[in-house]
Amino acid sequence: MTTSQQSSPLCEQARSFFSRDVHQLFIDGQSVPAASGQTLTTVNPSTGEVLTLLAAGDQSDVDRAVLAARKAFNGRWSTWTPYERQALLTRIAQILDERFEELIQIEAMDMGAPVSRLRNSKPALMKMLSFFVSQAANITGETLMNGIPGNVATMTLKAPVGVVGGIIPWNGPLNGQFWIIGAVLASGCTAVLKPSEEASLSVLRVAEILHEAGVPAGVINVVTGLGKEAGHALAAHPDVDRIAFTGSTETGRSIIRASAVNIKKLQLELGGKSADIVCADADLDKAVPGAAMGVFANSGQICFAGTRVLVQRSVVDEFTERLLTFMDTLRVGNSLDSAVTLGPVVSQPQLDKVLSYIDVGRDEGAELLRGGGRLGGEFENGYFVQPSVFGGVTNEMRIAREEIFGPVLSILPFDDVDEAIAVANDSDYGLGGAVWSQNLSTALRVVHGVHTGTMWVNCYGHIDPLVGFGGTKLSGYGSKGSAAHMDTYLYTKSVYMEL
């Protein structure tokens, strides 16, 4: 592992954005202060320095935003044809393509993802937008036979559910918000977005850009603030028809309870503790970097990170040696340095949490093979954790059972495939998982045996909107992507016509 604290200059648009004294809420097409006048401080995790102030929205601001969203939903936006919405999404994709450098610089300074990683995420964003462009003109009902006496025709229509509340996590808001925005614009819904207080800036900037691109006032609104105030108010609001949430299982439970107010539709992507299974016949040239970056990418702040790396005992020593060698190629540093592969974790509380789990691993008897501390020296004010590896881990240890959300990899040896499947399934979570094997029968045996929403074979982390992504068990329910994703922004209306 090498380090770098260099910083590339900001583009003019990003500099202008950061020059604001306070970043306000975005409601009904305008930037407005919180009703209380209160603000929150947001910090650059690479330096620990105050970046800017955010308006601290609360119940009254959520009420304003939901009212604006409902007014837009019932207004002219409801008359837009599928082709008009499709043309709008196409225009947005073109503008985001042109403004992407500005947006990734904002994201890098706000949540700490390296610009190199963010630049590589551009094709995924463009693919997602293309998917929703296609969906806007692909909303269909059915003409159905019936058993009613007389001359009665029957059919179904698909209609937008209404106002959608989107609660967005801090680990990738730039791209993550478009799972909601894309479906809202394609379906004819409207939205109130509540980004994490740890990383709100790219969501605010995107809302402004969308308005400039022609999204009508009130269709996309953003309320920043604390989760326990603005987030809870949105989840419990009686005039919000659907909630899309990505985050912790604990918060997901709170949202489920809050949704009972008006029986909201829910899509929940929650925690994960994914098992990445490396068989004895795996191609280690691919499996080692694949498994490593299945954990260390985004400094471990990915819900489906493969933090439990199960390695067949006959190759565990070779795998471990190669893994530690691969880690020497990782470059940790300032998120604005284009040569950096790993940035900081998002905040001081997250840093404290990750370091506390490393202490737990030591106390439980796991062997710390690499890392284990906070970077010091020129990095002492940033929230940098050394990429860390534990060996000799058992599935009963907390570091193998609880979501750490940091760059901490645990190696769990296994003897045969049945044991690996059993260990993989011995978890409260079921979000992602992988198997590395050159034997197709072995790979498919694992694919069918592991109880999880997504499985990768000889790769890790591919997500395509055409296919979709979701979890099971305590990892939530509902899909991101695929026709199932769009269906949750629509409801089915049955129609009977006497002729």
C-alpha cells in the first residue's frame, strides 16, 4: 500500500458550487432555507476540514416538499406523454455526460470516493439512464378475456403511484439517486429526496441541474437534514405513497414501522455480509484481485461487499500470500488525487466504528495479517483506515457476522463445497455473494445453494439495470432495476366497460 495527499484543482463549476455560504433545500424548483434557519456542518473526509453548511430540514420542510410534489403530480406533469418524459430523460443524460466532472469532484470532496473510482462509474450511470429512457415508453397494460355475461370488455392500465420518498445513503449518492429519479421521471411520479447528512451535495447539485434541463418545478425536491428528523418525517408522511430506501437494517425496520401510517409501498436495500467463495480450482490470478476489490472498493463502504472470503483450505496459504502482495498495489489518499484507488471512510463516527471492529477481531482471536490502524502523518486529520485483513476467522466471530462497512476482509477456510455453502448461509443477511471456480458444475452448485439476492461467478460486483438487484432475509426486499423495479412505481388499475 502506498499513500498520496495530492489534490487536483477543482473545475470552475465545482468551485462556484462550493463558494456558497449555505447549501439550501431544493423545493418546488427553488433553493430555499430550512424553516427553522438551522444548519448542519459537512466535512471533507480526506482532510477533516469543514467543507460547507447544509440547511437542516425538519418536519415542516418535509411537509412543504411533499405538498410541492403532490401539486406537481396532480398538475401539468400528469399530462406529459411517455414520449415527452422519454425526451426529457434523454436530454438529462446528455447534460449529465457533459457535467460529470463537476459532479464527481463534488462527490469526492463530500463523501471521499476517489475521482478515479467515480470516473469509472460513468458508464454505469449512462447505462442506468438509458434503461429508464427505454422504460418511459414501455409502460403497458393488458386486454383481458372475462367471464361476465353480456358485452363487457376488460383491460388493465398502469398508473404512477404518486409521491415517492427517496432516502439515499452516503456511500454513493451521485449514481444511487438515479435508481429513484430515473424511475420517477419514466413513470410520471414525483419525488422528495432525503440524502444522508454525511453526503448531500451531489444530490442537491443534481436537483438544480435537472430543473435547468426542464424538469418541472415540484417533480424532484430535496430536503437535507438529520435522518431522525427529516428522514423519519418523510417515511411517516401520510401523503407519501412509496418509500425507496438504501441503508442499514436497523433503519429499515424503522421505515417499515413508519410506513404503516398509510400502508406505503416499500423498496428496501439493507445490510449485507456477503460470502465470496474461492474454490481450490479457482483461477487465482482473477480471484485474488476480484475478492480483494470486492471488499476494498469504495473503502469497504458497499452494502454487498464480499467481506467474508471463504477459501478452500488446500489453497488458503497461497491465496493469502497473493492477497497481501496485491494489497501492496493499492494507493490510499486524497479523494481528488487521480492516482488514488482508496479514499477515506466518510466520517469520524464511521472511522471509529471500523477501528472498533478491528479491535473486536483481535480480541476474538483472529490473526491480523495486514493493516489494522488509522493512517497518521499527513493523513492524521482525514478519516483514513488502512486496508486490513484477518486470517483464522470463524463464522461465529462478530467480524464475520456483523456489517462493518469499512476496508476489513476476513478469510475463513473451508474443506468442501457443502461446508462453504452452509457457512455462507449461516448469516442474517442475503444481499450478494460470489464463487470462484473453473468447474461449471461446482459453480452452479454454489449458485443454487447460497440464499442471497445476487450471485457472481468468477467476478464480483457487476450490476445491470436490465437484470436488477435486490436482497433477501435481513437485506431487504424489492428490486433495483429490471421490469420489477418500474412496477413498484406503478399500480395496476382494472377497467370494465359495458359496450
